Amino acid sequence: MRIDVLSLFPDFIRQCAQVGVVGRAVERGLLTVEPWNPRDFATDNYRRVDDRPFGGGPGMVMLPEPLSACLAAARAASALPARVIYLSPQGKPLTQAKARELAALPRLVMVCGRYEGLDERFIEKEIDEELSIGDYVLSGGELAAAVVIDAVGRLQAGALNDAESAEQDSFEDGLLDCPHYTRSESLGTEGVPAVLLSGDHAKIARWRRQQSLGRTWLRRPDLLEGRVLDKKDAALLAEFQAEWQAQAKKAENP
Ligand SMILES: C[S@@+](CC[C@H](N)C(=O)[O-])C[C@H]1O[C@@H](n2cnc3c(N)ncnc32)[C@H](O)[C@@H]1O
């Protein structure tokens, strides 16, 4: 997969593509991340990429011309068809399902805004989709681009080692992940649920599924709204809820 990023801070984008799982995906040739600086396409002596907004008011707006020229150069750098995304607090929220959808594309071009954002005419003409990483405002799209690069890059086939399989991750099947424990030298097996030490793989799988369901119910009940659980999952969740309620009662009246 190829990801081109239009940003006034190309070094930041370059660095994002060098670390961790994304860095490994790049090294393995599964992912290419290419930054493009709109300032390199500004034509005036000051290399201006922004100007004051029509109608007055605070802040600056990114000029459409350097962005259009930069985008044209980025598009021309590869024959792969590209979906062009503007990272924006006004976009659709990024979810794991959206990350999967984007990860299956051959190419993304992402545009990072700064200041008050991009001239609306550039958005109308060039942008296929606006994407937000949450209901808060960042000072630029670069951190949002880094989030998309990571979420999409780790889903490239071969990017994750087996041990890090993405399938059990939170949101993959609409649930949160179960808790994890490892061989701590100082804590030993203290506090580790006995089932995980039992070696009984069927029981361990059952426990993990129940924890996923229970955690989702406790922490993100919205994920369960409108979802019809099959008989097995419904029974696991009911058992979790009964245990949790019994414990809560005990804590109230010790
Ligand atoms: C200060 S923001 C502009 C906010 C804009 N005036 C608004 O209120 O919709 C500057 C840039 O940061 C990026 N940005 C800010 N918040 C974001 C978010 N939640 N998700 C994705 N990008 C964001 C966008 O690229 C935006 O153009």
C-alpha cells in the first residue's frame, strides 16, 4: 500500500513511518509513506501557503493553489488509484472498521490542515472523504495522519508478527479485548486468574471471550446496543453480570 501525505511538516511524517510496526511494514516493503510539502509548490517570493480569510476574523486559511499543485504532483508520482482524504475535526470518525476499509485500498493521499484549515473550494474539488480522529481540535492534521498511518499500516498483511495478531484486538469483532497477563519476575503468578495457568485451552478461550463481553458491557455498553448476541455469548455475559453484581453487593455490605 502507498500513503502520500501533504503536510507543512514532512519530517514529522517521515519519522512516523520509521518506528515500530509501521517502520517494520515499510522495511518489509508492505507500505510506502511519502510526504509532500505544499510550501515547495508555492510560487510567490515568500513561499506563502496561507492567507487571511475573506470576511475577516481570526486566523489564516491554507491557500488552494499550493495545495492543488502539491496534490497534482503527489497523484502523478504513482499510477495507483488514490482516495484523497482531508483530516478534519468535521470528518467522519475513524473507527477500526474504517481502518480496515482504508487498509484494503492500494493508495491513500492524506491532506493535513493547519491554521483555520483549507480553503473550502479545494475541499469541494479535490477531497473524496473527510476523516476525524475524535471530537477535539488539534493544531494540525499531522498527528491525525500519524494515527491513520499506524492503524492502517499494522493491518497490512505481514506487518504484524503472529504473536501480535490483530484479530483479538479491541473493536475487531465489535468488542473490547480481554485483559492480559505475563511472566512478571516480581509478581510471579500473583493476581493472575487461575484459568490462565490451567493449560486448558478451551477454558482459556471461554474465559477470554467472557472477559471481552463483560468488559465491553462495563466500559463501552454503547458497543453492545442493538447487537444480538448468540446463545453462547448471551450465557457468558449473563454469568459475568451475575458475578459482577454479586461482587458489587459484597463490596457494599462487607
Ligand atoms: C485548528 S484545526 C482547524 C479547525 C477548524 N477551524 C474547525 O474548527 O473545524 C487545524 C487542522 O488540524 C487538523 N485537525 C484538527 N482536529 C482534528 C481532528 N479531530 N481530526 C483530524 N484532523 C484534525 C485539520 O487538518 C485542521 O485543518
